Amino acid sequence: MTMPYANNGGIKIYYEVVGKGQPLVLHHGFTLDHTSWSDVSKEWDWAGALKDNFTLILMDSRGHGASDKPHDPMEYQGMKQASDVIAVLDDLGLAKAHFLGYSMGGGIGFVLACYMPQRFYSFVLGGASAEDSNVPNPLIPIFKQGPDAVIALFEGSMNGPLPPNWRDTLLANDYEALITCAEFNERMGMEAILPSVNVPCLIFAGDEDGIYNGAKRASELIPNATFISLHGGHMTPYMPLILPSVRKFLKKAGQEVK
């Protein structure tokens, strides 16, 4: 396992590499970090499920985990967050990789699919969409209350206790950086670009997730996209349900790699 940093315009991006096979970037959701891909209960253990078949690149988005946490809203533009992924690939000397992201990670994946598709073999995008929105992030008031309020929100959404590593991450967060990231809330108007995306995409969302309609619409706009509808909300542990489809999709995309 390697544990270096990539440098993207002076912002250090932390990542770890584990496993074997074709490279697959795992990009976490808002407020979490690279450790969220592993879970002792196995309900969220994407890393454990995929590391025997893929070289996993587990990165911390700017403002999260061990990466730098700027307090300037302009540092959280969608293109800058997406370029962090490219910086990690460049640091590893990789021309291309597969990409799997959920929630914020899925949103960054849409940016990459629209503007930097030449660097990827395929995209698995969960709990995210490419729709336009100027609605302020409704979670900002909760973030301003601190980690205890955020933990309570997560546990309420999940109807139970958090995985221990998630709880540790939420307690350790720089909430000023997270609020800055949430307040920027950039929407890039990507739906008009989706019909030109020519990279294979697997998109999934829960039918009780507010993002569901946008995710489904994105799958209809991308020519080579498949949509999987699941029952549940944004924080439902979908991994056991969606994993077989993800494996099948990545295997097919991997076979087409030249």
C-alpha cells in the first residue's frame, strides 16, 4: 500500500492504493473520506469487495480527510474538485482508470464524464445527478451546529448507529471547510452535455432519494448508460444489492480496454 499526496495547484490531495488489477478510483461522499469505503459490518465494504479484482485508488476530496482544507469558496468549484482526481491519476502515472463515486463523489464523476472523459474507461455513479440547481444546501444549518448534530442526522437517515470509522471521520472534520464547500454549491449545467458522453456509465439511486429523478434523467440522456432503481433513501446501504451489477458492468468495461 502506498500513501502519498498529489499536488493540484498547491492543494495537497491524499490518496491510498490497494489491490490488484485495472485501476478504479473510489470517490467518497460529502463529509466522509477514503475510509468510508470500508466497513466492519460489510454493508459498505466496497474496498473489501473489489480489491481482489481492481487496483483501488482511495482518495480524500479537498476539504475532507487528510487532504488540504481551504476556506476559500472558489477552491470548491466543480472543475477544481474534478481536477483533483486527474492530479491523483497523474501522480500515479495512469493515463486512464475506472471511476466509482457516490453522492458528492457521483456528482464529481458527472463533471469528469462531461469534461474529461478521455481519462476514464467507465463510470459508476450513485446517488447523484447532473441537473441544474440554485437551491441552497439544506444541511448547512446542521453543519453549523457541529459534529454531534451531523452524526444525529446521519444516524436518523440510516435508522441506526454509524459505522465506527464514519463516526470518527465526522468528529474529526474541519466544519468551516465543509460549510465553505457546501455554500459554494456550484451547478455547472451539465445536462446539455450528457448526450455527448461516450464512456460507459452505470447510474443508480434509491427511489426515496431526492436525487432520484435527476439521476434517472441523466441515464436517459447519456447514450451508453444503464440505470438501476433501488428501494431506499440516500443513506441506505446499497452495496450488497448493487455490487453484482457493478461487478458485471466493470468486468464488461474492462474487457473493452485496449
